[in-house]
Amino acid sequence: MTPLWIHRLAHRAHRAGVPVLPRLLYAVNRLVYSVALPPSVQLGRDVVLGYSGLGTVIHARAVIGDRVTIGTCVTVGGRSGHHAVPVIESDVEIGSGAKVLGPIRVGAGAVIGANAVVLHNVPRGAVMVGVPARVVRIQDGWGPAPAPSTPPPPRDE
């Protein structure tokens, strides 16, 4: 039994309107695995929580896409003064200790480095590091189409 399996059961019960079971399963996850994963969180397929989500906190209204990898001690949550919470698109990797906060969208294929603090939208395929996080590069295949290159000038021989 994993925290994701428990969450899926709690999420189904929550959507079905069962009153007590989702909160009980949330408490089991919190006590046994030390992960705060409320029943209302929308998780995609093939989400991976590093070390069973040890120390991970995810906001109740957060949306997480398919094939997202989340390291330990990650926080995905809101910020004071903002009602909206993060939306994590598919194929994203979030390093250990990272904080993704506020009304932002993390684009598909993005990589967020360990201990980064993300406070602004993340472009598709971006690699984010630092406090506050900044883009250090855009990975091939995820960003906008590259500008057409010009051929090199002919060489005289």
C-alpha cells in the first residue's frame, strides 16, 4: 500500500460524497507516510512521489498532470493574498525541497531544481533553479520552434 494508492481511494470516496472515509485515509497518509495529500487533489496518471512522499505537502485545490515526478519535502501550495493555487502540467520533474507557490502554471516538460522557490509561471520545457527560481535554459523539443538557421558561409580553399 502506497500513499498514492491511499490517495486514489480517498479521492474516489471524496468525489462520491462519502463523509468520513476520505479524511480518515488522509490522516493515515499523514501519519504513516508523512505526506499531506488531501482527498480533493487532482493527480494525473503515473505520478511518482520520491520516498513515498516523505515531507511533501500539496494544496487541496492543486492540479497535477500525468507522469509528474515529485521529490521529497516538496511544497505545492498557495500564497497569502491569492486564492488560486499551482497547476502542474504533464511530464514535470520537481526536485527535493522545491516550493511551487501561488497562482502559477508549470508548463509541460519543465524541470524544477532542488530547493528552488517558484513564484511565477514556468514555460514549457524550462529548467528552473534558485531562490527565487529563474529559467536557466529551455530544453529541446519543449520550447517554441527555433528560428531558422542560416547556412555557414562557403570556405575558400
